[in-house]
Amino acid sequence: MKEFLSKKEDIKFAYFDISADFGALKRFLKIRDNDPAYDVIRQQGKVGVPTVIIDDKVMVEIEEEELEQLL
């Protein structure tokens, strides 16, 4: 996802590596544990990565093709 977004010169984004940044992991877990977009993900015992947030809308396990349409 990072590589995909990096190719889009007109798109600004922030990338957080939850495996390398404990603070990012904590922020991610707070979202994942409380946002309804993760209800099915939690029931399935999945983590929910990648996650993309656009204008406060959480999109879980979104594919590049879906994201392309949204952008």
C-alpha cells in the first residue's frame, strides 16, 4: 500500500509501521478495538492490516483497485 500511494504524486499520506513503532501500534489498536469497521475482522480473529483512513472513514483490508476508485 505504501508503494502504491507513493506513486501518486498528488496524494499526501502518512504511513505508520505498527511493527516498528510502538506508539503507532497503540494508536492502531485503539482504532481497531473501537471502530465498527473492524467488527467482522475481530470476529474472524484477524488483525485488519492494511488499514486506510480517509477523512475519518476507516477502510480495512482494502485492495489497491478499490482505493484507486476512491481516490
